[in-house]
Amino acid sequence: MLDLNHIFLFLAVISPLLVLARAWRPDPIYRGWRIAALVVLVVTALAWIFFRAAAGYVGGAAWFALLFIPAIGSRKMTELAARQNYKSARKLGAALQILHPSAELRDQVQLFRHLESHHNHRAVFPSPSLEQEIEQQDRRRSFRNAPAVLVLFLINAAAFIFEISFGNWTDPEVLHQLGALEPYAVVAQGQYWRLFTALFLHAGFVHLLFNLFALYVLGPPLERSIGAVRFAICYLISGLASSAGVVGLTLIGLVQVAQLVGASGCIMGIVGAWAGFLLRHRHAPHAKQRLGNVLMIVAIQTAFDLSTPQASMAAHLCGLVAGFVLGLALTPRAAR
């Protein structure tokens, strides 16, 4: 069972450090993010000193309010401005200033106010707006244009609902009956189907939520690049390779796994596929920058695995390697 306090503590420490590493430049536009990251680290450190049992929750709340919400909000604000919806962008920016009162954000709000005024004066006659057309395109770029991600998302959610209806999902006996990965049962009793069924089971809502969030963030762009069928194949093969790798490493004594569930091997397969795909097409625009982001994800996951006994580094690494090999063989959809 994953410790939620530990997860939030990890996020509250690693995420601000990454922000500081990327924003520690003399450019004043990064000043607000540096201050927010330092505040989160200080709050987390004080919570660790005085309220250690709840330090993760306190630091996680500071991280969520000062870094996560402003980052997501800033991205949404940029999307609204790109659609020339300056009024909504201005309102969102004004709300974000409460959590992130930076000079950069203040200047953006003033700019949106000016653009909103100019845009209103120009839009005299009603006509089909460019904003609506771009908004429809943006909607098509999400789940609607990533059917494989949507199907996998729903399957994982439905499997967890079945877990809840079946019994206590924290009970190893319940997970055993549902199809958890157990190396002994696979090898000694020939229950090879566990290599597959374990990929759609999760040890709690938090475990499921993190995997679904990662699938939602990482999956659609890759599926749009390589196609739905190849994405689904990559997801499943990476997961099966993850399960088989854990069984093999258990047999030779490198790891000790009694029972394992979760789609994390599949998710790390997507990360590996991104790495292989970007490495092969490294001369494409922004490929090197995106590859750097993928390597950062791998580093964060490795640090989390090392600090979390409940996490299976073996499963993650096996899925990552399998996805990387598949990614090297993938070609963009437009090249077909």
C-alpha cells in the first residue's frame, strides 16, 4: 500500500528543486517561480521538523497551491490567449496572482487587458469566430484524437471499480483471486495470464490516480505521433515485458517479489517509447528539449523508486527498456 504522506513529501521536495534548477537564471521572469519554490521547500522543512507525521501533507498542500496550480493555470492562460480569448485569460491571470504574485504575471494581465480592449473594438460585426474554431481543434487534440488512450483509461478505471465491488483491494488474497502478478504462481502453476491481468489492477485509489494522470499527460501526444494501434501495442508489450522481467529477475534471485499490481510498467513503457522515438528523430524541431524532459521523468521515477519500498524498480525499468526498444523502431504517423 503506497504511503500518501511519503508521496506528497517526495513531490514537495523534488518538484521545487527541479523548478530551481530550471529557473535559477538572472532573467527576472523566473523570479516568481524561484520564490514560490523556495517557499515550498521552507514550509516542507518546517513541517518535517515540527510535524513529521504530516510533513508530506503540509508540504504537498504548499506545492499544490504555489507550484502546481499556477503552472497548470499559466498553461491554460496561454492557450486562452492563443485562441484570442483575452477576457478569460485576463480573469484567470488575475486569479492566479493571488497564489503567484509575480511581476511577470502582472504584466501579462495588463497585456491581456489591453488586447481585450483592442479586440472588442475590432469585433464589430458578429461572424464565425476564430476562437471557436481553434477551441474545437484543441478539443479534438485531447482524448477525441487519442482513442487508444481513452480506451485504456476507461479499462483501468473499470477494473478498479470491479476491484472495489469484489472486496478489499488491500487484501492480498483478493488481489490473488483477481489476477495479481505472483512469480511463483506464474512459474510453478503455469498461471501465465497473471502477466496480463496484473497490468489493470491497482493497490488503491492513489496508485490508480497517479497512473491515469501519467497516461493522460504522456499518452495522447505519442498516440497522435505514431497512431492508435501502434500505441496500444507499445503499451501492452511494455507491460507484459515488465511483468515477465519481474518474474525472471525473481527466479534468478535479483529481486524478491511476492505480489505485484499496477500499470506502472506500461506507463514507463510509454516514457521509454518517447525516449527511443525522440532519439531516433532527434533532428526534428524541439526533439532534444523533449528528450531532456523524458530523461528528467526517468530520473524522478528512479529517485522515487529508491525512496519507496512499495514501488517496484524492477517492473519500471523492464517496462522502460521494452518501450525504449519499441520507440527506436517507431516512425511518425505521417511517414506511413
